[in-house]
Amino acid sequence: MGIFNIYIPDIIATKRYMEASSIQTTDVDKIDSSDLENPNMKVSNISIIRNSGGGGVISLFDIIDIKPSKRFITRLSRKIRQFFAVAVCRIKLSFINQDILTWVRSKEFQEKYINTNHPYPPLLNPRTARYSKIPALLAWELNLPLPSGYGFIFLAIHGCGAGAMQVFLEECNIATNSRFDSDRDIYFTHFKNLVFRRDKYIAIWARAYNFESSKLYYLLDSNVPAICVVRDPISLIKPLINHLGNKGFDRIPVINLGDNYEDVILPAEYYYASKNDIYTPSLDRLPDVLSSMKNSQHTLRIRIELLSKNLTNIHYIPFEDIGTSKAFDTLYALSKKYGFDSPKRREVFETKINGSNRSPLFPFTLVCDKNSNIELIVLRVCDNKILDSVYVDMTSILYDGFNPYGIRIIAKKDVYDALQFKLDLLKDISKYIDGYIQALIRIDEIEMKKQFNEEDIIEYLKSNINLAREFKIAFDLEYADVKSRRADIVEKWAYYQEFEKIC
């Protein structure tokens, strides 16, 4: 007798699934978890087993002969004994119950998944599953691969323009997931996109850090290309060692006209700061950077290995090609090659979008006159809210100075109309915004003097040769595929070539 146990992360998700499926629950009984290990216990239907903490499993009992695949079933099976206080809800899943039983007993399932030791076998036949009738949560727990229809997979690398590429893809009307989503949330987003939003061009964003597990990648089984921006590995270290900590990104969402700039532009803390000064980065933290890269961020090789059976090609883009002078043309060429909408707003691609500077301070609301409810929104051109017909762009009226952040100033139509009769207030607003930008530029210049460049990193590694060799091992593993497919790109990595000489 075999048991498949499928983890349900929280009771809210379970309830949502049951409500969405119009499931009636009956016979809720308290049982001892040891009863579930009794081989004589006859359970033929599907049960949701929940622990006192709100989690639980969907358990499929008496489904498959364990003898030819004991190791496989053992690995798949969750340990019910971990759930020390459980309640069993007998539920009717007649619309898929027989399909599951038939499928997991089939020769195709045996040959394709059990004989190959597939770690996440689908418990419904993906070719015949009625995706539109299955909640996304249940599809994830049943290991159903995402439906076909996505155009490509973007293999993000932390420090290689991930934030910019997210904006650029959105500018081309590509439906993708947030770069901060968990694997399960990525699946949920695209399950809904692929089942219900087939009018959109869809791309999977394989996130750059906090690698969770291989499950998501096993559920991406369509034959599609991948796109990946790559960068000189030494240059890649630079934004990591100089990365601002959480307080470096603290945004004051509402600013009052006249607020002191130092009160609304908070000091920048550094993630890899000196032990004695959180406001200064330190090269002595490079071992921590290496550890982070190896354990959670430097996972290009792992993702390529997991997707290798289904990737038709990997399109590597040199980091320089998404810079402000080339990004528009690069995305235009990609749109023609992969069939998505061409970019239109050139100014978005010509604005520096960098997650390691103070650009996350935007957008904010500028309260200009509390009594008259006159408020403006100061944001960046890459924020699509500027396209909203409710707002009027007042940038040319209020600010025409040096604009390194690509800011725009917008107002609702009634505010715009009211300001036409408040010329003194317009002057005050213009002066305040100019002062804010100048203050931010001065602060960023101070921060830049604290930060390290590639030469600093190489000199440090020359003095710490063992650390340099550890980085070399990590780079050799991570960029093996890039070297194989695009040696021409690697040859142009000047800092990396210099780094290799010291190892």
C-alpha cells in the first residue's frame, strides 16, 4: 500500500480551496497519528489532514503498489507522525478522484515518473487535466506542470540589472511575476495567467536569490528559450558589497512642503557594513558576499541544470546592452525575435534604474496645501501610473533642472486646475522640489565616495589569495554554460581576466 502526502501550508489556503471547489466536509474526527501508519487501515478516498498549527497534508491512500518503487514512494511520502494533533476531513473529490487513481496506476506514469525517480510527479495526467476547473493551490500540491503558453524564462542574476529588466519587460506589455515572489507565488501568478489571461504575452521570472527548492523548475516543462543578462563577475561583486541595507531604501511616503530634507532623506545603512559603522561598506565582508552567492544568490548553474531538458536556447545578454544608451534597442531586438510588443517610451530605457541607489525613495506624495487638499505625486518615469488618464504631468512646469533620477511630477486634474490660480504656491513647490533633488544628489555623491569599485575589489583579493581562490571556484561553476555558449562575452570581461591572473 502506498501513500502520497501533499503538504498544505496553511489552513486559510485549504479553506479557500474547499470553498472554490464547493466541497462538503463531513465526519470530522480526532484520531491518533499512529493510526495512519496501520497497514490494515482502509482509506480509499482523499483526506485533508490538518495539524493544530494550521498546516496539513492532502493524503492519497491505497493508490499504488509500493513494491517496484519503494525508494521513490518513501521519498515522496511525508511523515504523518510529524503532525501530532490532526483532524481528518473526509471530502468528496469525485471530479478528480478516479482520474488520480487511473493515472498513477498507468504504464505512462510508471515509465515517465516512477522509473525515472522524478521528485515531483503530477498526480493528474497533465495532458488531460482540466486546468480551468482546478484551483491553483491544488494544482501546485498535485505537482501539475504549468500549462504551456509562456514565451520564455528570464534567468535573473542579482546584481545584473534585475530591477531594470523587470521594468523593461513590463514596458513591453509582458505579464510576469514579481522578482520578490516565492516559488509558490510565481506558480500561482502564472497558473492564473496561462489559464485565464491568454491574451497577454507571458514570461516566467526565475528569481535571482533565496533559492527555495527544485519544485518550481520541475513544473516548468514547456520547451521554451531562456533569457539571461550576464556581467563581469568582479563587476557583479561591486553592487553587492555596496548594497544598501533595508534602511537605505526607507521611503517617506508623504512629505509636507517645507519639511527639512535631512528629515525625509534618511541616512543610508549598508548591508555589508563595517562592524563599527553601519553607514560604511567594508571589503572585510567579502567572505559574507561569497557565502551569500554560494548559498542563495549564485544559482544560475543550478537553474540551468534543472531546466536543461526543456530549454531550447539560452540567450545571454551582456550587461552593457541594458545600459541607458543601449537598453531600448536591446529590448526592441528581443521583441522582434521572441514576438512580444516592441518598447515605445524611450525615456524609460534611458533612465538609470538601479536598486542599489536611492531611487527607491520614489514615489512620494508632496502635500502642498493641507487646507486646499493640494497634493502632488513625485515619481519616476518608469512608474506606469504616469500613464493614468486621471493625472496631469506637471514636470515641465515645476522642474526643469538636472534630472538623474528621471522624476516626473503629476497631479489630479482638479489639483492642476487649482494651481493655475496659485502662482506663489507654484514657485514654492518648484523651489522645494529643486532643493530636494539637489540634496539627494549631494547625499548620493557622499555615498559614492564610500563605495568600492572593481580595482578596490581586485586589490583586496590580491592580499587575500585564499578568498580569491574560493571566488574562482564559485565563478568557474556558475559561469560554465556562459563560457561554453558565449566565449566572446567572457573575453570582454576585463576585470575578470585580471582576476584570473592572481589565482
